[in-house]
Amino acid sequence: MKIGFIGLGIMGSPMAGQLIKGGHDVYLYSRSKVPEELVSNGGIPCQNGPEVAANSEVIILMLPDTPDVEKVLFGDEGISETLLEGQTIIDMSSISPIATREFASQLATKNVSYVDAPVSGGEIGAKNATLTIMVGANGSMFAKVEPIFKLMGKNITHVGDIGAGQVCKVANQVIVALNIEAVGEALLLASKAGVDPSKVRQALMGGFASSKILEIHGERMIERTFKPGFRIELHQKDLNLALNTARSLGVSLPNTSTAQELFNACSAAGQSTQDHSAMVCALERLAQHTVA
Amino acid sequence: MKIGFIGLGIMGSPMAGQLIKGGHDVYLYSRSKVPEELVSNGGIPCQNGPEVAANSEVIILMLPDTPDVEKVLFGDEGISETLLEGQTIIDMSSISPIATREFASQLATKNVSYVDAPVSGGEIGAKNATLTIMVGANGSMFAKVEPIFKLMGKNITHVGDIGAGQVCKVANQVIVALNIEAVGEALLLASKAGVDPSKVRQALMGGFASSKILEIHGERMIERTFKPGFRIELHQKDLNLALNTARSLGVSLPNTSTAQELFNACSAAGQSTQDHSAMVCALERLAQHTVA
């Protein structure tokens, strides 16, 4: 299949590589130069988004944030004017669920299909084709695009109609942030009470307090290994999506709001590029005590 | 061994039963009548706490809260005046870590040993002898009392010195409450965004958002099965311990504080005896929307 891929950063580049390896004709464009390795493996570099769109049946976007997706679709050098009936946009960026539905509506007027399919699993998941992919797609579209996803990921869920993938990703980021704060508050309290936080973590694993975050991020807090992983600045972006979506819909997310404030405090202290488990440092500064 | 057991409620009664089954001479006292079944199985009923203390090498307490433990130890009919050098108190109640250390210090003046060993696992864990037991004990005391715990539980951890068991239990309850709020905020946002929360839960299990709470309490929120389980009023008691301990030590627990407020709101709405997963109902009322 002729597949376009716009956005070849840390995530997009290895994802496009999987599609090339899978035997597809992949038309590539990125703001920065198309990586040499993708071209030498058979990828076809293009000069701009419209050139990608003119050559591809399906166009995948993997961009940093909502305004970037809007610009690639509807900006000055946007692809929407090139797109024709029967083409499909798959947005694998993590962006606003509400904007996603607006973009899809605009493209639907031209009978262009839209699928949102944000991922989790990070750079390692992209390189090993083990990404978790959360898909929002109407009716029969999921079956049509699923084979493409299978080249890039392992745990692929059709969550619901257009926008449902982005909603699911936002829900994921809310839970991850709040579970980090849960572990941070608990381990800091234990440590300031004079109890070894690694013993507490061990005692709690397997019980009702157990979580992937207690296991992995709890260990990071104790070992002080805050090299990312997943950067605080990216999680701030995702909680911003959560809080804006919540405000639009009329939902109150009190703990998500506090978690964002702690990330903001970490950024103020110069920690925006550290792993999100470093959220605990904001709590530590308040308590004038470190977990370990 | 001659073991005393004071506090024969929903938890204490089956726990004492395991010790009788294990072949110990168990001296029993409870504010309410000693259960007939324990006596017919060989337990020895006593008229008051001091009678238990006078007959036992080790005295286990399983009481509702800090003031109850204080009363049994140091109140008008308290056992402290009966206790002699070489006897050991094992408090398996979930109470204040700070009060625990004070009680232990007072008893140390009489060379009476003290071990704190709160549990998790609930009534089912007590009946099946599968409780998780978090032990605070100095030096060689853990080895001395471990065989007793093995009759009542499976996952037994020596967390640290006196008080460490209670600190660990408080940390457990903080994480559980905050993970419940995490899942509640995420599923409510998804639902109000028009996405099936059960699909979201499925998509997130196995990834970084996965937790025992997403699995069990997430399902309860979706299925609306708020019969306990673990009652909100008990979790309020535990978060009160967490917040008081934090205040005493100089630790700020912003999300624990909010979670407690949501439990308070549930109580105001008549939900204090529902399962703690019903915390989501307080968020739902704010959003005028239910998860399912």
C-alpha cells in the first residue's frame, strides 16, 4: 500500500521504519530532514506535506501537539486541499480529543476518512514494534487500518468512534500521573517517618496498592534515577489536554489538577526534561526531606 | 504458647480462630460477648483485659482505632498494670504510627515488648489465613513472633523498627485511595467524552496505567457494585491517620487531602458504608454525569 508518514521524530522515525520493513511504499516528510536510514531502506522522501498526500492512500501523522496537527492539515502548506475522497488520515500523535473530532468533521465534508490512534510504549516500543495503540475509528474503518497498526504495535484496541483513541490516551496519562503522585506521597511519608521506603514498596507489591507505577517509578524514586523515560514536559502537555478537555465537558479533576501543579513546580526547578517520576521532588521540597 | 486475644470483631474473631486451630491456648476477651464458636473450639473466655494479660505470654490486640488501643492498654480497666517483664504486646489494629511509638515507650519502662503488625486482606484474608501482615519490631522480636503471624497470614514483611508496620499500612491506604481517585477521574472523563469506560479500562490494563485498583475497583465503578469490600468510613479513618501523621512530621500530602474530601462528600451523601470505590460518585456528582 502507498502510505504517507509526516513527522519523523524520536517516535515517528522508527514507526515509519516498521512500515517500510513491512513492504509498503512509504512517502516521508518531516520539518527536519528525512532520516538517511529510512531512505536507504527504501522510504521515499518528499519536499512537503502535499507531495506526501498526493502520493498516498493513507497518511499517518506523528506530531508533537494539537497545533502541529492543525497546521499540517489546514495550514498554509497544509494537505487538506490536496486530499481527495477515499483517502484516510491516521493521526497517531497525542492531541486534543475535541480538536480531533473537529478535524475529522472538516475532512468528512470532502469524504476523507479520519482515524485517531495515539500510542504508548515510548521510543523502545516504537523500535521494537510493541506499541500500545488506542484507536478511535468509525464503523468499518478499524478493520481497514488494523493491518498497518500490527506492523507497529502489539496491544491494539478499537476503543470507539473518532476521538475515542485520544480520550483513552488522556485517561491513561491521568492515571499514570496520579499513580506517580500516590507512590510519591506514600513513600515520602514513610521515609520522613523513619521507615525504609524500599521495604515499604516491597511489602506493598502484590497487594491492593500494587501497580506498574509502584513497581517501576517507585524504584526510580528510591534509586534517584530520573533520567527519562518519559519527560515531565511531555506529561505536562498531556495533563493540559486532560484539564482542557475536562473543562470543556464539565468534569472536575481535582487530583489531576494538583499533579499538574507539581509538574509545574518541577519545571520551575529546572526538572522539565527529567523523568516524570521526579514529580516526587516537588513533594520532597515541600517537606524539606527526600525519599532516599 | 499461651496467647491472649483482645478484640473479637469481624477481623479478630477469625484471626483468633486460626491461633486456636494452630494448637495454642488462646485467652479471649472482647467488649461484646466472646463468640460461642471460638469457645467450643477450645478458646478460653475471660471477663476482662487484665484477666487475659495475667494468663498470656503474648497479648494480641485487634481493635478499631487508636483510642481503643490506648483504653485497653492504659485505661481504667487497662492491662498495663497487670503486664510484667518479658510479656509482649502485638497490636494488629490499624492505628497511629506516632501513638504506637508512644505506647511502646511507656511499656518499655516495664520491660514489656511491643510489636505493631497491622494487616490488609480483609475478612476473607482473616478467614483463609492469607492476610498481608506489615510488622514493626525491634531487633530479635520479629523472629520470636513470626510463627504466630504465619498462622494468620501469607505475605509477612518485617518493615522496620516499632511503628514501621503502622507507617507501612498508612502508606498502603494512601496509595489505594489515590489510585481509586486516579481511576475515577480517568473513567469519568472518558465516559463524559462519550467513550465506553469498560473499553478504556481494557485498553489500559497491562500498560503503565495498570494497577490492582484499575482491575478491581475500576470494574466496580463500571458495574456499579458498591457493596463492600472495604467501607468508606474505614478508609476515612485511615486517611485521617495519614494526614495527622503527615502534619506531625511536616509532610504535605495534597492528593491524599483531596481524596479524603471526596470520601467526606460521599459520607454526606449517605455512602459511608459503601465500598471505597464509590469515591467516584463524589466526582460524578460534581460532573452531573455517571461513569456507567
